[in-house]
Amino acid sequence: MNYNSTTDKNIVVSAAQAISQGISSDGGLFVPVEIPKYSNEDFQAMLKMDYKGRAKKVIGDYLTDFTVEEVADCVDNAYTVEKFGAENPAPIVSAKLNGNTMNILELWHGPTSAFKDMALQILPYFLTKSLAKKYKGKEAVILVATSGDTGKAALEGFKDVDGTRIIVFYPQNGVSPMQKCQMTTQEGNNVDVCAIEGNFDDAQTGVKKIFTTTEIIEKLQANDKLFSSANSINWGRLLPQIVYYISAYCDLVNNGTIKFGDEVNVVVPTGNFGNILASYYAMLMGLPVKKFICASNSNNVLTDFINTGVYDKGRQFYTTISPSMDILVSSNLERLLYILSDGDDKKVKAYMTALKTEGKYTVDSDIMDKLSARFFGGFCNEESTQKTIKELYEQSNYLADTHTAVAVDVYAQYVEKTGDKETPVILASTASPYKFSKSVLGSIIPENEICESEFDMVDQMNKVTGVEVPKPLAQLKNKGVRFNNVTAVDDMPAYVLKTLGID
Ligand SMILES: *Cc1c(COP(=O)(O)O)cnc(C)c1O
């Protein structure tokens, strides 16, 4: 299976190269030339497998330049009981809100308590194997722009991995205190963390720019290094996310919640459009998904896009209590446009150019029709997010984090608007509530009763709710800060070269 760029189909590379590079040399994103299709028999066979078995099947069908043993090695090392707490790294919990039942797919049982672990625990294995095939002896420099969760998950995944260095940039005032603490205390000899004076979009644009600056690339080359990306622009990030939608469907069939062949709806709290796009790929492979419900916070650029066909990033940026979704430029939408335009690279290029130069683009009616047929977009403000956390906790004794709550609220809007209550729903839960203790606790008890310090809040929430604190979060309390660098956006390239010792 080969991969081509969303903005230039003449660029065709192997999976190993797509993963090593992260982004195409023309600035486009790598997409599979062909999408594997599963028959009923394929799905029936997967019903009998465990998570790892399903992962090996799906990943193997996309990484065709990897041997069966190589794929197995990646999967077996990534999804261990030690790292994810159970044989199934992505369990489903049923909860009810105002009469609507939801199958909540908990994707945050990994080492950093966010769904990013599902991909970032396996990406380093993909990458080191890809480098060995394509760029033997080179050191990969992973640059990460994070809205909070990717940074920590990437640091944990890549720490002390031979042949890699990782530098993470996060918005100085745009992450939760727990997220910041997770990153600044990071251990490992190949890691670096730096705050930037700007928001996530600034960080992402800054990183993208470094990736495509010729002088910097040449400097790395001269020093036997090359850039790679752990952001969801890397195909190696997206691929493992396809697995859990297929696996969740199998689990729901096996536990009798749905019958084989039944359609489901998928609800995803969305930022960079990676997670929801993975579910779309699962559908293209044959998973019977009816609607993709795209949930945004007050940064509702995707809601407007789905409803009008106009993507317009020229708007107020809000710093919200669901910071991992505080994004105005959703990178992976580019891949959806490629799919919906039947692989029209010129069209995708024109949209992306318009986004860069004019800050917006409008899709044609053909794409708009396909978009409306499958996607429902909605958003949820801060007040409704906290109200949803409270109601869900009171009605179902289920404690959702702020991002998951946005999805729950938008799902309720979907049911209200469409009357579609019958289609069973898989709702992606993307983080542990303990990553956002202040906002979650503030939803269920009066603001003035909340403890001062972050770790006292964690203990308090545990006492109030009885919900277990993820061990790695509890352990942070005793760790010292290693990184307190701050840089201006314009100085990011210099920061990178200096950190690598090649300035
Ligand atoms: C990253 C993240 C999201 C957004 O996921 P995308 O794939 O960027 O759409 C949602 N919730 C949490 C907790 C996250 O960390």
C-alpha cells in the first residue's frame, strides 16, 4: 500500500517513508492510495479476536511494507496490561443522560490519561522500524505542537527511544495546570519542552514552518538528522485510531448491545479532526456508521463548516475549559476534503492555499452534499459543559472530563434536532476527569469549596466521587520541574537548532 500527498498525487511514497517524514515535502498530508475494504467474513473473524489481534489485522493491512512480525512487535509492545491497566486498552461503559443511552468508549487508560496514548504508545515503534527501512543511521527529531495532551503522550512514547529526539512546544497560557505539570516534569534523556508566547495554532503553524524551511532541513541533513512529526498530521498517528472504532463495534456485538450489521452513530469531541476522521476511515473500510457527530467547544469553526460549507478561521479564539479542542485550524480536515472530492489533489490544494492566504475557503456543492449526508456538527459553551458534567454525574454516577462532556452535550443536541434516538451510539471519551480537576470538580460542588492547589483538588475529587485517580497523575506530585523555557513564536527555529546543538 502506498501513500500520496493530499495536494499532489504525483508524490507517492511507502508507509515507512510517510511515517518517517510525517508530512509530505509539498506541505500536503499523506493519505493511503487505496482503502482496504472488509467483508462480513473479515468482521466476523475480528469478533473473535482480542484488541491486539484486531489491531494487528487493521494495521497490517495499511503498513504493507512491514512484515507480520514487525506489526505484531509494534502492537504487542504498545498495548500492554502494564501501560493500559487491562487486556482491552479501550473499554466501553454504558451511561444514560435524560433518557438517552450512550456507549462511552474510554480511550484514556494509557500512561498519560488522554486518548492520545492509543496512538502515541505505538507510533515510536512504527517510526523506529520505518527509519531502519528508509533512513538507516539517521536520528529522527520529533517536533510537536500541543494543545496539552499530545505533548505529554508523545514525550512518554518517545522518552529514551534510541535514535530519536523530541521537542514539544505548548501555548504558555493554553493548557491545564495538570497538563503543564505532566510536561514540565518529563523524564528522559532525549526530551525537551518549551512554552511559546502564543496559542496552539501559533505553535502548530510554527512547527509546520520549521518542517518546511529548506535551510533548517539542510542543517539537519548535514548532521545526520531528519524531522518527523508526532502530531496527527502523521499517518502513523491516525492509523491506530481506526482500530478502536472497529474494536468497539466488535465488543458491542459480543456483549449483545447491538446485532452484527446494525448501524451505529459515532460522537467525537473534536479539535484537529484526527479522532473523528479515524472513525470515518473505519466506515470507508466497511464499518456500518450512519452519522458522524462532530462536537466542538466555543471554538466552533467546524460546526460552522459542517453547517455552511464555509471554513473561516478569521474569528475570536477562546481559551476554554476543554483546552485540547481550542483549535481554529483543524489539520486533518484536509484529508476529509481529499476523500470527499474523490482524491482531487488540485481542489484540495486550492482550498488549502485559500485558507493560508485569505483565512477561509468554501467547498463546492458536491463536497457539501456529501458532508451534510454524513456529518452533524454542534458545539457547547462552558456553562453547558459544566452542566452536562453535573447532570451525567447525578443521573448515571459517571464522571466525564470537560472534553467528553462537550460530546455528550452535542449528542443530546443531535437527538433533539433529528429525533434519532434509536441508533446506538459510540461516544469517544478522550481524557480522565483528573486532568481537568478544577473544572470538573467545579461542576459538581460549589466553586468556593474547591481546594487551592491542583493536587489537593485531585484528592478532594477522589473523596467526593470515589473515582480512582490514575496512578501516573497521582505520582506527579513528587516530581521536580525540569523545563521552564519560554520562547517567542518567531524564535522557535532558533530554539530547535540550539536544543539540537547545531546552531
Ligand atoms: C486531542 C484531544 C481532543 C481532540 O482530538 P482531535 O483528534 O484533535 O480532534 C479531544 N479531547 C482530548 C482530551 C484531547 O486530548
